[in-house]
Amino acid sequence: MDVRRAAERYPGGDPATGIESFHAFSFGPHYDPDNLRFGAVIACNEERLAPGAGFDEHPHSHTEIVTWVVEGELTHRDSTGHETTVRPGDVQRLSAAAGVRHVERNAGDTPLTFVQMWLAPLTPGGDPSYEIVRGIADSTPYAVPEAGSMLHVRRLVPGERTAVPDGRHLYVHVVRGEVRLNGEELQPGDAARITDAEGLDAVGVTAAELLLWEMA
């Protein structure tokens, strides 16, 4: 198990315009050939947008983009005609496929924090698609078959124990709270990259929320 702390993330964004970004993997000017991906995950970005701030229209291709809002509301608009507001508890997926453009903004009057995870598809190309699941229930898996991956959401109360999925590659991101995973205490923004996971569990040290990627 390889633990990466929140403080180790690469800083990015443009604070002067209200955008702060923290990257778990090699990203933009922070090129690290030893940290390009883990399993299907090629990016796990924590984004913080001040009211009115956001990312103007920009392109993506050959990427499965999954977004989880921590606080606030995210306004999404893309070139396939979808315009939605994403709130805490919603899972948003944009399959960029052969190419898509989108805009992401904080149109509200309170700060916005969201985690955006990019996964490499098994087969490039195809037609872009979009999906949003409102208020996904705890422990309900969300499949991203294009990337051979499954997202599990876990919400724990203090002292609660939950089984961690077995898998060849498992990526665990702590959204909020503190958890103990395989003897390691993890805090918000910390992540664990586990190879050949088997028989592991996570325990809530405090009330906590986890995102777990199970990958082939």
C-alpha cells in the first residue's frame, strides 16, 4: 500500500482568479514520469472555486471524467448539449471519447470544492456521453465499464468498519474525516494506492467519506 498525503499534491490553478487546484498525479507543468497513473486513474484533482470562478470552455478526449462535489454546487455545460448543476452526493460522468468540450463554474455565492477523477478508457475513440446520478446511496457501486472500473462511495460514523473491495488495483481517496486503513491513518485529501488488495477494511476514526476505485 502506497500512501500519498494531501500535502504532497502538486499545486495548480490560478489563485488570483479564484481557482485552486491540487493534483495527485503528474499534471500540466508538474511532470513526473514516475507518477503518471495508477491502474486506470490518470488524475485525481481537488478543485476549489471561489464564487463566480471557473474553467472556461476547454477540450477533452479519450478520458472518462468522474466528478464528486464536496461542498457547494458545480455548474456544468458541455458541447453535447448537457447543462446541469452537480451537488454533494451526486456522481457526474463525462465520457470524452473522440472529443468533447465543457465549461465548469461556481455560479453560486458560496465556495465550491470538488474532486475530479480522470480514468483512461480501455478503447479510445467513440461518441461522447454524459450521465449524472443524483444522491447515490452509500455502498452503491457506480460502474465505468469504459475504463474497466467501479467506484464505491463509503460514508462512515466513528468506529464503523467497512470492507474494502478486493482488486488488482484499488485507489482510495479520503474526501472528509479521518479513517484507518490497513493500520495507516488517513486524513482529508490523503489517498492510498493498493495493489492486489485482499481482505482489507477501513475504520472511521471520525465521521468520514471515502471514494474507492476498484480496477482490474
